[in-house]
Amino acid sequence: MGDHPAMGNNAEQSVPKNLTPELLSTGVGTIITTIESYGWLILILTLILFYLYHKYKPTYKQWREKQELLKEEEQSKKNPELFYDRQLKMEQARQRLQEKVVADYAAKKERENELAELKRQKKIEEWEKHKEGRGYHSKSAIKPSTEPSADAKTLKPKKKSDYRPEFNPLAGGGGGTSGYRPSRRMNSGGG
């Protein structure tokens, strides 16, 4: 309604357009073209490099460690106090570990001695019970509730089981009256 044609033209010019930078679009295009042209070659080279990396990685690590040791030796020759301090710290760390191992062993030995003492005391108690005539091994572990009471025995007579553990129908025999045996094969001597 009150828009001037000049004002509308100015509004169109002030709206920025989102353009992809030329460097980015050219770079992506170049990469896509390279992959389309040499994709299999790039894949094979990548696999070969991966294989070689894993094959020679341990050798490289050993070489690096050797180089570090040589470097440390050179530094120790230049500065013997630094080498002495490092050796002293290593010795102290070893001593702490040794003390820990000895303490753990002593605690374990103490527990084993306590268990052995408990077993010895239990055997002495069992022997005393045996001398008194109460049995050699402790019978308190057997619960009296496992035995049926006298009233229960008189109420129900025990049924004889139909199960015969010696019978196996697949094994044949078993005391049956069936006496079938197949006849022997006779070779007729005409041949």
C-alpha cells in the first residue's frame, strides 16, 4: 500500500544469498572425482598400509624403546647424579612392593594358622566326645526331623515299589520267560 518501487528493489538487494564458497565446492568435486577414478587403488593401498602397520608395529616399538634407552644412557653419562637419583627411586619402589608382598604373605599365613588351630580344636573336641561314648564325629549336624516319627510308621505301611532297578527293557533278558534266540546262520558250502 505505501510501498514504493524503489524501496522494494532495495529490499531484494539487502537479502544476502547463502553461497557455497568456490574453494569448498571445487575441493569436494575434486575428491569425488578422484575416488570415482582411483577408488579401488586407494582401497588396496589402504589395506596394504594397514597390514604393514600391524606387522611392523612391535618392531617399531622395540626400536623406539632402544632409542630412548640410548638417550637415557647418554644423559646419565653427562649427569651421573640424575642417573643415581633415578636408580634410588626405582630401588625404593621395589622395596615398597616387596614389603607389601611380605605383609600380604604374613596375613595369609596368620589366617591359615587360625584355621588350622580351629580344625585342631574341633578334632580334640571330637576325640573327647568319643572317649565319653557320645560318638567320634559330631552327630549334631544330622537333624532329627529327617527321621519319621513312630506314629507315622504305624499309620502307613510301606508299599513295595514296582520299580525294578535291574530291569531294562532295551537290554533284553531281565528274567523274562521269552526264550527266543535267532538261529545260527549256516553257510551252504556250494560256491
